[in-house]
Amino acid sequence: MKILIACEFSGIIREAFRKRGHNVWSCDLLPTEKTGQHIQDNVLKHLNDGWDMMIAHPPCTHLAVSGARWFKDKQKEQEEAIVFFMTLATANINKICIENPVSIMSTYWKKPEQVIQPYQFGHGETKKTCLWLKNLPKLIPTKIVSGREQRIWKMPPSENRGKLRSITYQGIASAMANTWG
């Protein structure tokens, strides 16, 4: 399959699918952290490049309910984030997964088809993640672990905090590749 991993700089999901033999490309405004097929550009310019599947991670800064107290001051940014999310979600691609934390999109658009946690895929952490799926089955937990902590939520302020919070867990990336690839 020809697969687009939208808004991914880490290369984690891209490489999980590549190992299964797929022609997979990540696309992000940032350079990739793992050598591989990466387009450093606005993903909206590449949605019509003949993809069979897209897994997208639109920025959640203006969508996540964890930031609701700032919504009233960022209405323009929120509207732009909604338009970006919906452009990805309604792209002319047969199979789509849109990944985001609990957000206003559940009210604005529709409820996600699935909500997952890292601890369901071998990581002892919590990070409630919603998946909106088009023509894809739900992920099946691969390794439920105890000792759950809110490491992501507890991250101290830093220059790279947002970037670090957005990286996909390897166990989830592997489950995606094994289930959808």
C-alpha cells in the first residue's frame, strides 16, 4: 500500500509500516527524526498524491479539551484547527485514521470510533487518545500493563514539551502496522 503518515516528524509509525513492506511516507513541517521517506512540507499540498491510506495527527493545541479554558481567547486559531482537521478527515483517501486527544471534534463532528491508551499496547502510561476511523478496523490491545502513570500530562514546561507530547508510542505504532498493514 501507498501510505501517508500526516503530521509526523518522529518517523515511528512510518517505520512500523515500512518494516511490513509498504511504500510509506511521513509528512510534517518539521524535519524527520528518523532517516526515511519524509516530506517536509504542508501536508495539505500532498493529499491528492494517490494514497491508499492516511494516518493523520493534526495539531491538537486548539482542539484538545485540556485547553478549554483558553478557547474564548483563541477562536480564530480554533476555527483554523477545525478546518485543518476536517480537511484531513474528509480527504479522498480510502482508509483514514485521524488521531487526537479528547477534543471538541467529538461534539463538532462526531464521536471517535475508538479511544485507546498506551497501557493497552505495552507502555505503563496513560494518554487517552481518540481514533476516528474510515474503512479501518479498531485496534486490538496487544499487551495491557499495570503501573500506569500520567507521565505525558506531568511533563514540565520546556522548549520541546509540545513536540515530546506528540510522539506516538512504539506499541501503538506497531499495533497500527500489524492491524492495518
